[in-house]
Amino acid sequence: MKEYKVESLIYYSKLTFDKNHISKSSKKDIQAKLDEYAPDGWRLASTDATNFGAAVYIWLYFERDIKG
């Protein structure tokens, strides 16, 4: 049997000449979440993203086997 966890990250667009600023900042945060959950047996099962207005929403779906 598995258990699941969802993490959400939100990034806001800003005026800049760097069109990849959200990608650059989100990579660090996503890697930090992976490093945080991996030692406890969590695996990244899926991701999703959408934008709304000036914000980008990213969801990370983790799963692990239930310890029993």
C-alpha cells in the first residue's frame, strides 16, 4: 500500500530581461523539496503546473510505501 503527499510552490512573474527567471528560481526550490523528502522514502511520482495571472503554480506529487 502507498501513501501520498502534495507540495505546492508559487512563483510570481516580475519585470526583468531574464525570461527564464521563474525556471531558475524554481529549480533550486524543487531540488530542495526532493532532498527533503528522499531520505524518508518519498519518491516524486508526478508534477503539474499552471499559470494564473502573474503567478505560476507548481505541484509536486510524492509517494512512498507505507511502513508496516
